[in-house]
Amino acid sequence: LPLRSEINEEISSRTEIYPNPSNGKFQIGVAQEISTEVEVEVYNILGTEIYREVFNNTNGKLEMDLKDLIPGQYIIRIKTDSFIETKKLFIN
């Protein structure tokens, strides 16, 4: 399962994770023009999917609460009908 971004630099600016590093509670900002379903997948550093959630009508902000995860680095994959983006998240 490749975890690299499959899009170009112009589109990659459509999402943002904050705060990062985080205590497990964070937001994903998605460009306002994205009004479709947004799927968020979380992978551990070994590439194992550990969480998945689908959001509808996001209004540009996805609230995530993964406080039960142990501190470390995670990969966040954000999917919509128009793009797929991969970001790193650090939980401390």
C-alpha cells in the first residue's frame, strides 16, 4: 500500500493539519470548494491502517480526536472525489 501523495504541488495545498504536533485532538482544514464526502484514513508508521472515518458536509473543517493513540508519527490520508493527499501527523 503506497502512502505517498498521488497529486501535484498545486493541489497539495488543499489540506492542512493543525495543531501538528498534537496531543491526539486536531483538525484537518480542507479547501472550502470541497463539499463532497471526505474520507480520512490514519496509518501507523508500519503502514497499518488504524482508523478510518468518512465526513459529509465538512464546511472546510474536520474535527479529529485520536487521544488514545500512543505518541509517535502517523500518516493521514485524505480522500475526496477530486484528490488524494497524504500528510504526516506527530502525536506527543
